[in-house]
Amino acid sequence: DLNPAKVMRWTLAGLGGAVSYWHIDSDGFGTFVNIVCGSKWWCIGKSEKGFLESDAFLKMDAERADGGQGWDVEGILLTPGTTLIMPPNTPHAVFTVENSICKGGFFYSYRSMDRTFAGMVNSTFINSSVTNTDHPVSRTLIRRMVHHLYNLTI
């Protein structure tokens, strides 16, 4: 089923101690997450290059604190009512501090298409080592966005 609504919004329940090791969200999606209850440490990898080069992920060590890349890492404690908005192609690891529920979703933005396309390349060619899922509906959304731009300019 290629219904974007089924992929674009989600709710997660996590047990305290759960870990999601270093990855990027698939298909070049940006991500937003709102903590309903509980708390999570959301660790974001930062690089001067901005992760637009695909080789940034080829040697990624999911279990190292810096992803094995010597990245700067910023940890953000997400608590109830906190919303995090993360750009596409952002490496992150998540540690569930206590039982939690969060709601969130994925998005595309024309302003971050460079990061989206880099994330799509990474998701496509080194998929299982950089992301934890795949969403075929993303191609439908990108096609619609490109078609919209075409209609605006032609």
C-alpha cells in the first residue's frame, strides 16, 4: 500500500533501557518527535561536512559513542512536551531512559532537498548499515513534489 499517511505519522512505545544505535532515518526523510510520557536521550552526530558525502557512513560503527567517525555528538534529553525536529540525513542514536511514549512523523521540505537526496542515496546504496527501515512510499511523495515544481515553472 502506497498511502503516505500510514508511513508519515507514528506512535512509539519504548521500555526503559531500549537503545536505537546510530542510524539515519530512511529515504531522506526529516523527522519530528514529541515526547508524550517518559524520557529519551536523543544523540545527534555533527560534522563540519554536514554528512552530504555518502562516505560519511561507509565505516560507521553503530555501537561507538561517536559512530566511529570522530563526530561531535550533541545529546538532548527529551521530556514530556518536548518536540525535536531533525533535518534529513542526520545520524542519531536514541537511548530510552524510562518507559516512554512518543508521537512523531516524517517530512520532506523543499529547503532541505540537498540533505534529502543525500539521505536517499545513503538509504538506497548502503541501506542496512545506515538505516533501520525502508519506506517505498517516499518515491511517490518525491515524484509529487517534483511534479508540483514542474507545474510551477513550466
